[in-house]
Amino acid sequence: MAIDVATVRKVASLSRLRESDERLESLAGQLNGILGWIEQLNEVDVSDVQPMTSCVEMTQPLRDDVVTDGGKVADVVSNAPKSLDGFFIVPKVVE
Amino acid sequence: MSELTKLTLKSALDGLKAKQFSSTEMTEAFIGAIEKANPALNAYVLTTFDKAREMAGESDRRLKAGEARALEGAPLGIKDLFCTKGVRTTACSGILDTFVPPYESTVTQNLWDDGAVMLGKLNMDEFAMGSSNETSHWGPVTNQWKSNASNAPLTPGGSSGGSASAVAADLCLAATASDTGGSIRQPAAFTGTVGIKPTYGRASRYGMVAFASSLDQAGPITKTVEDAAIMLQSMCSHDAKDSTSLPNALPDFSSFVGKSIKGLRVGIPDEYRLDGIPGEIDALWEQGIQWLKDAGAEIVRISLPNTKYALPCYYIVAPAEASSNLARYDGMRFGHRTEAASSLTDTYELSRSEGFGAEVKRRIMIGTYVLSAGFYDAYYVKALKVRRRIAEDFVNAWNSCDVILTPATPSAAFQLGDTEKAADPVQMYLNDVFTVTTNLAGLPGMAVPAGLDSKGLPLGLQVIGKALDEGTTLAVGAVLEKAAGFTHKPSQWW
């Protein structure tokens, strides 16, 4: 399942990353190397195995549906690249 | 004064309680040592000396008043992965290079509640993705150990390279670290220090910058096994802020250090004897087996048949989770935002491409690929199924043994700028071949320094325990530590 430059470009776009054409080419080589190495998983018989999403057997803990924190506008925007009066300033989203 | 920095955590805590020296004196000794060593080693990416002096002063007041807590006055280093309130936390990524958390991670809060003193934030691979500390936005850490055959600078390992280096060079009494595929144990082995990753869920992940959430686990790097027990006791806790945090009560970890292992069944997995591994690693493993035999343990040959699939499985699961976790870095609410964009998509793409380093981008892209339509079942779901097979291997092994002994790493520390490893990511990934299985299965694993190779570099052994049985892991580690009598220190060139 070889990956070509067009596929890498698509994956980069899905990842919201922008790479130069030169980088895309070298990434294609690297990703092929990594995925080729990963192919060995096909040797394992997993026909009757359930996927393992957590290594801890526990039921999801629930808490009361109450407010436990909040009212910290200054903290929330303290690391914002741009903010004004407690709001995030972002690029135009709707034309 | 410099002798104070050479103490173990245990002896420092005893000395502080006995008023042989104050926390302020000890903290000043560490500050002096860091100022001298850090330009050469680059272990700390941020020092917090004013805060350290303040915390030490409060500890001295408490020590005087007889109100000492478990870690009262002990100066520690904190991996830059742990959010520290009001103190810059970057996970050594350019995308977080000015991030100042408005909250504290649970692990570090536990340490401060026990009276520890913070010296600063420790270097690491960017977002903990790496095995050589070379992917750090702040530059690599240099290992204080050098080969007797060459003067070339060596890696302290990664991702917790700063933590391992700082402990080995006496730049803190002990350090926090984290382990997703071996990031505590490999650097510990490369620097002649002790590192333990507890059972998944023992330490809260709240406030620990996420890499791969089902694998990430905090743990300490220390000078001795006893120190590891002390640190673990404080770092671990049940935390409602982390839904995977375990509610199980903590045993007294220190009580296992020095405990007899007579009659304990120690498993030796056939599949960990790999082709191409240096003979010295095998010889050290044999030596470790003999030490445990001498201590009265019963040695059992075991099989973990799916071991060889652990790394490829990991390199699907971890990047998949990373690509999802790192989607939050969009340049909007925090982190780096590009100056060069006009549209929203441009802003996302350029902010992320400018902020992330090459290895992080590579892993995000692998993760995105294996989760994308058409490949999800073939890669991601397949890997989750193999992961269960790997975990089942251990469950089966526990029928015939109580604990497992393996080498910690397939080699000693290698050179910084190793071109072979830089050119082929898979070569770098193979560093974690002995450690990654315990992350996938969620088991405790500990690296203990056990000897030097022919080049004079430290090598470690790994002890793997059953889930929630850090105690036996520590007991076996302490036996190895005592038998090895590892007291080597690198000659000080920095």
C-alpha cells in the first residue's frame, strides 16, 4: 500500500499542516518506511479478538451534573494570541 | 555545600528532619550546581530559583515548627510536560513556547502539598515524542556520560532526557517524568538512574500535556529504588479530574524496598532475546537472573508470543491518539498563531506548521492516515486487536510467574546527531523494543542501573510487574540494585 506524494498532500491537509513539495516527497518516503514496517501486524490472527481501547477494566465514573468550576474569563483568555474584553479574536470565519 | 547535591532523596529528607542542614542551604547548593552545569547539559529549559527560595523558606519554617510533610524541603526538577501554575510550560514545543498555565497538574500539586521545592522545568522531546531528546524546541540535552573510546556527546535518551540528566548530574534530588513507550525507563537506563512507570491510572494525567492518552503515565526518575518509592507515593493519587484515574488505595511503597524475594517466581521471556542485540546486553541479563537466583527467587522461562508486534502496534495507536490530542493546537485560544495568514484555513495550517517540529508533524500525519476513511479498520482497529493479544500474553504469563525481568534497552546511550537514526525513524523507534509492551498492557515497569558496558556506559535491567503490583516491582528492583552495587558516576567534564 505505497503512499505517493498526492496522498501525503491529502493527509497533510486533513492534519491541517502545510508542507513544501520537497518535504512532501521526503515524507512520502518516510511514511512508506514506517507503514511498511507496520504491515507485519497482518501476521497476527485477530479474527476472534475485541479491540482494546483501554488497559484498565473500569466503568466510566460519573459525577453529579453540577457546576464545579468557572467564572475565570481572565484565566481562559490569558494565553490567547489575540483577545479583547474577554473575547478571543479570530480570523473571519463567515464571508 | 556541593556535597548536599549528592545526597539521595531519602538521606536528604532524613538530614532535613534532623536539622543537619536547612532546605534553603540545600536549595542554594542545587542552584549553584545548575548555574554551573546547565550551559553544558541543557537539562533545565526554565529555572525558577526565586520560587525555589520561597518554597525552601516555607519548608524551613515548617521543619523548625515540627510540621514537616513527606517531602518537606526536597528540591525537585519537573519535566516540562507538567502544567505548573504561573510557570511557563511548553512540552518543549514551539507551538507552546510562551504558554503559562493558569492551573497546576495534579501530580505536581501532590508534590507541593507534600512540601517539595521546585527548581525548574526539565527538557524533553517535543510533546514527549522521541527517544533522544533531540526533538526538543529548546535543543537536545547532553548526557554527562561519555564513552571511554570517544569524546563525542551522547544522548541521555528520551523523551525524559532532561529529567534523567538532571538526576544523574546531581541537579535535583529527584525528578518527575512521563512514559508513553519507554520515556522514563530508557533515559534512566542511559544515565545510570532509576525510573519507574506505575500501573496506568495510578498517577493522574490532569494537567500533563497529552501525547497518547491511553498510554501516557507519569512516574519519577531518581537516584535509588528507595527514592523511587518515596516519589511514587507522593505523585500517585486518585483524581476525579482524570476519568481513567484508579480509585485503588496506595500501598506503602517504601515498605517493599528491602523485602525478601525468596520463593518469588521471576519470568524470563524467550521473545526478548532479539537478533542483533549486543552480547553485553544479554550478558547483563544473565547476570541479573543470577542475582535474583542468589536472592532466593525461582527463575521461570515464559513466552510472550506477540512481543514482536508491540512496536508496530504502538506506532499506530500512539500517533492516532496524538493526532487527535494535538488537534487542539489551532492557534485560536492559546499557543502559537501565525502572522502570515489571511484566511481561517491558512491560519490553522501555517500556525501548526510553524509551531510543530518535524517528528511531531510526522506522527500527526501517520495518526491521521491510520484513522482516515478506508484505512481505519485495516490499521487502527487492527492495532487495537493486536494490543489485546499483547495484553493477554501477560495475563497468561502471570499464571507461571509473579514478575518479569528483561533488559531495559537494546543498547547503551548513542551519539547525539546519530545520522542513521535520524534518516530512518524506525531505527529510532526500536529503542523502545523492551519497554513499549508494558505501556500497551498498562503494567508497571522499572529500569534499574545494573552495570557498565565495555565503553564505560551504563546499562539497565527492567522489572515488569502485575497491574497494581508496583510493590513487588520495587522489591525486585531493590534486590538488583543491591547486588549490582552500581555506584559509578561519570567523570565531571561540564
